Amino acid sequence: MLGPELITKLPPMTTANPTNAADPRPALRAFPREDLIQFIEDAGFPAFRGKQVFHWLHRKGVRDIAAMKNLPADLRQWLIENTRLGGVDGIERALVSTDGSIKFLLRLRDGLKVEAVLMPGSGNNADKMTLCVSSQVGCAVDCKFCVTGMNGFYRNMTPDEIVDQVLITRAHLEQLDDGRFLRNIVYMGMGEPMLNPENVIASVRILTDQEGVNISNRRLTVSTSGIIPGLEKLAAADLGVGLAISLNSPTNAERQDIMPITRKYPLEDLLDTVARFPLRTRERVTFEYVLLGNVNDSAAHARQVAKLVKRVPCKVNVIPFNPDPALPYERPEDEAIANFQQILLDANLTASIRWSKALDVSGACGQLAGQSRQRTE
Ligand code: SAH
Ligand code: SF4
């Protein structure tokens, strides 16, 4: 958990590992398959070699170009000289929660750290894991209830870094060999995916590629605080992924107090954009609503939420605020949580309560970065 002394913004980033970070060679793991094939063709090798490299990178998850056994020696040599694998440098720490979640602190090549959390499903789905990935180091959106936001923004993550969170944690899970497997991916870790839309879109293309990690687009969800230009780019890419919107308040006046980004992208414009978003047939948008005790948890709020979201096919996820000493909010009363959900249900909406996972290792979504406070020494 964050201590109160961390409330202040962090100092500007300096690079911890300049030699490695300055390596200008393109990262192989950052290319969607078609782009990788083109890149390797441009270097004078046949297209099928590009596909083989893609298999090694994403299906097998190799961490060394020399391990790409079926490639001719000249191609391997060319790759070693002119490219790098890219991705995450390594696992700094993996913490196991009593609820079965595993929180990973991952080291990037410039020494910065991000978190990714594997969370088990509930009941019969305990073997099906959901991975929560980060899309930026820190976050610039500055939501007042979020630890990541409080720590400030460092940089965008590259597609290879986003993808490698999946490869590296999936490999860890496979090593455990306890019958659990990766099923869903949610972009709900550190950062605002829609302020890094190009890299997020590239990472989705790579992760959903049937020749690679092959995560179904119906099992992948991008969550956003409502950055309209980014959402429009994601919509134009038409990837068929799930969409979650962090709503958190039904009126602009109140929402801008807890999410200042509302001034730039007001709710009515956001709802218009969401209504146009190309979802798959029968798919619904998820509205996430962090319930802050005595702030946005009244019956009147619930009724306003119901009215606001009714115009789009949706479900509402009510998330009781996960307190932190650095944050000025309280957990809502159990009664307020139940009432809020009931009002939504009575308005014929699908509404569930999402209890944060991995609380004992402070791994809950929005609580990430607590221990990854960036070191600049
Ligand atoms: N930036 C994106 C995705 C990451 S935040 C977004 O905001 O949607 C993921 C989720 O965690 C958001 O829905 C956010 O509202 C929630 N969250 C942030 N801080 C929280 C806290 N202290 N308790 C509970 N949920 C929190
Ligand atoms: Fe950024 Fe999302 Fe946290 Fe807001 S809730 S500060 S957008 S990570």
C-alpha cells in the first residue's frame, strides 16, 4: 500500500539503463504479423520466413533469436544484428494473493516498472484466469480516486511491452502447472489505453492473431476513462473487442470533480461516441462505476446513472472503492452498495458488483503502481 508520503507527484523520469534503452533497433515483438512479414521481405527474405518468426515470437514466446531453430543461419544472423526481440526485461516480483490472484511487477528495458495481475474467475471458473495489463507507465488522466493517477505519467508503453505482459505471465502460469490457464485480457492496469491508441491497437492485433497468442477478441476488453479521439481510433480499427467505460458519475458537474478529464470530454459527447462504437452482435458495453462512500453512491445517483446509460446496450459494473491511505475517499456502506445495484436492476439494467481482487498484494485494478513507484537513481 502507498504511504501518505507518496502523495506528492514523482520527480521527472531519468533513464536507469541508458545503453539498453537507447538501442535504436526495431523490436520484433512490436510488429503485427503482416507488418513483420513485410519487414522481413524488405530485408530480402521470403514471406513465409516472416510467418515463422511470428510463430517463434508469439506462439512459442522465445526470449532469444538464436532459439528460432528452423530459420536459416543468414536470417538469424541478420535478425540478431538488425533487430531486438523487445518486450519486458523480466519479472521483478510475483506476489500471490490469498484469493489466488498473482500480481507481477515487471521491469521494462529503461528500468521503469509496470504491474500486471492474473485474477481467477469465481466459482466454477476458478481455473480461468483474466490478465489485467498496463498500457502506459503511470497515467496523466489524474482521476482523484486512483493511485496510478496520483503517481503521475512517465511514458507510453510500446506494443512489444504490452504484448509481453501476456507472454511472460502466461509462461509463469504454465510453469505452475496447476490446471489454471489464461482466458481473458483486460486493459485495466496502469495507464489510459486511449491516450496510447496506436500502440494499444497494434498490441490487440498481435494478441488476437490466430497464428500467435490467439486470444479471441471476445475475451479481450479495453477500458477507458472516456478519451473520445482514442475511442474513435479504436472504433475505426474495428477489432471486435469489448469496451468498458469508467463512468463513475452521472453528471458533468460532479464527474469533473473526480475525473477532471470530463471538462475536455463531456458525458453527452462520450455517450454519443460509445453509442456508435462497433460492437459484435449481442455484445454490450460495460460501464464501470467506482462507488465512493457518500460521494457518488446515493439512490439519486443510481437513478441518474440508469437514465444516462439506457440509450446504449450495456451492463453496469459497480466497483466498491478500494481505499488507500493516499486517497481522500471512503469505502461505501454495504447498504449503499446493495441499494445502488438494486435501483439499476429495477430499471431493467444488468448490474453486478465487482469486488477487487488481490487486495492483500495491493493488486486491485486502479491500485497498481503502489509499489512500482519509479526509481530514478
Ligand atoms: N485508465 C483506464 C483503465 C485503467 S483503470 C480507465 O480508467 O478505465 C481501471 C479501473 O480501475 C477503472 O474503472 C477505475 O475506475 C478503477 N479504479 C481506479 N481506482 C480505483 C480504486 N481506488 N478502487 C476501485 N476501483 C478503482
Ligand atoms: Fe488513469 Fe484510469 Fe486511474 Fe483514471 S482511473 S487515473 S484514467 S488509470
